[in-house]
Amino acid sequence: AAAPAPSAPAPSVAATRRVPRSIEEVDNGAILGFAAELSEDHPGFYDAAYKQRRVDICNLARGHRIGEPIPRIEYLPEEVTTWGLVLGQLEALFPQHACKEFLHSLSLFDFRQDEVPQLEDLSRVLQRHTGFRIRPVAGLLHPRDFLNGLAFRTFHSTQYMRHASKPNYTPEPDVVHELIGHVPMLADPAFADLVHAIGVASLGADEQQLKHLVKLYWYTVEFGVVLEGGQPKAFGAGILSSYGELQHMAAGQAELLPLDVFSPLPRISYKDGYQPRYFVLQSFEEGAAQLKAYCRSMVHNIPDDVRAAVQLPLP
Ligand code: TIH
Ligand code: FE2
């Protein structure tokens, strides 16, 4: 497969758009979808109390400033039940179907079924292990803002709970997805470095490159699978946070394709249910090397002071 036309002169990103110099300059207010406005096919669409709850939690996120503690949410009994149900079901599948890095990192957090962990507490643990911090967000960010945040080792996380009527799968990120799917992986140093590299690359990406980066993020960080002793194991957060999707993967119901970071990738969708295919890494190390190679091709577009601020050496 060919690299995406490295000979084409990349327009200077800095000339067309301001590259954020710090996490404070990354916008966490512009929400693309979900948040408090649910579409008609959302399981909570006809549930007024659920919608109001989302508005309240989203407003807390909107008011949060970097450096302040993340507001604690007192989760309702019904929300705790949903959390506990999903956690319990997933924990039964993890030993067989989650990758070893996830299993190890999960043990750093003692998740309990009777309590939804607080973002502030998890953020502190992550900062100790990999320097990542969590920033609460009201819904889906613009992909550039979301990926830019990763360059500053900041993971934007929702804080509301999925609707109780559909605990095993939701089409949108929610607190279960963030905490079970993403947080343990972000505590793994090699994985955190990889996610950081995607973030740094996004600072220098033009629109075309950004689209490809978003797909790379989607097919690895969200829905990646890695081989262990010839067996596919989940490391993508979208698989690890959904009992339905993890079973779907484990049952071999989806196509498994090798990942080539320089080849075009299928379009992504939040709406189509379980993934019809997963991209497989031969090993975590090999996948990280591939992704970092692609990301390095964008580093030259990042203004020098920004590159220094996010600490990435020129290749
Ligand atoms: N489908 C996932 C879940 O049920 O936990 C949530 C999402 C992952 C990626 C996009 S939405
Ligand atoms: Fe996610």
C-alpha cells in the first residue's frame, strides 16, 4: 500500500488556523452531537427525566475550567445499577477476550459494582501513571479538538450515564464507555504514548490528514483488536465497554483485517450498531511503531514552539 502522497506540498497549517499552544486553548465547548439533544432513535428520547439529568450533568462539564477539580456527580440508584450490571457482565468476559495490557491496568483501579467512579479520582491515578488527565465534556467534540487534547495528554470524557433500558450497547460515548473502555488503557505507558503521538500528529494535520487520523484513532483506540498467541483480544474502548460488542467480537461474527496505517480505511459511523469488521494488530508494539511512523510524517507542520511544548523530537 502506498503512503498518502508525501510529495504533495502540505499547506502550512499554522498559516490557516491557530494551533493550540496549551490545553486551555483547546475548545471543549463546541459539541457536535448527542450531549443533551437526543435524536429520536436514542433510547432516552421519550424519557424527560433522563434528558433533564443529561442537561444538568452537561452544564457542569461546560462550567469546568482546567486546573479545577472535576465536579463530583452523585449518581442516582438507577445509574449505579446500570454501571454495576455492565461492569459485572464485562468482568466475566475480560479474562478471555481482553488484551493483557488492559487486564493489568484494570487491576490498578478497583472498580466496584456499587459505585460509579469519579472522573477526578481516576484522573489523579492516570496522571501518576502516564501523565494523562481527564477533562469533562458535554458531548462529542469536533474531532480536531478531541485529538488536539491528546497532544496535551488530556482525555475529554463524558460524565452522564447511558439509558437504563439499553445497558449493553449505546451508540454514543457515556461514562461507562469512558471509564471501563478508555481509562485503564490510558494507564498503560506504551498505549498512552501512542495516543499522545496521534494527538501531536493532529496538531500538524491538514483536513485530509485529520480525516485519516480520526479513522486510525477509531480503528485502534476505539475498536482495535490485537493478536495474543494467535487469538484476537480486544484493546479498543468501544469493544471493552459494551457487553454486546465484546460478545460479537469474541464470537467471531466480524471480519478481521490486518491494519495498514498508510491504506485508506472504511468510513466510520456512530449509528450502525456493532462493527462489521475489526482491524487487527499483530502485536501492540508493531502497531504502535506503524502508527507512530504515520504520525511522524505530520510533525514538520507543527510550529516549533508548539512541538517543543508537547515534547516530540523531530525524526
Ligand atoms: N458502543 C459503546 C458502548 O456501548 O459502550 C460506546 C461507543 C464507543 C464508540 C463510539 S460509541
Ligand atoms: Fe471512545
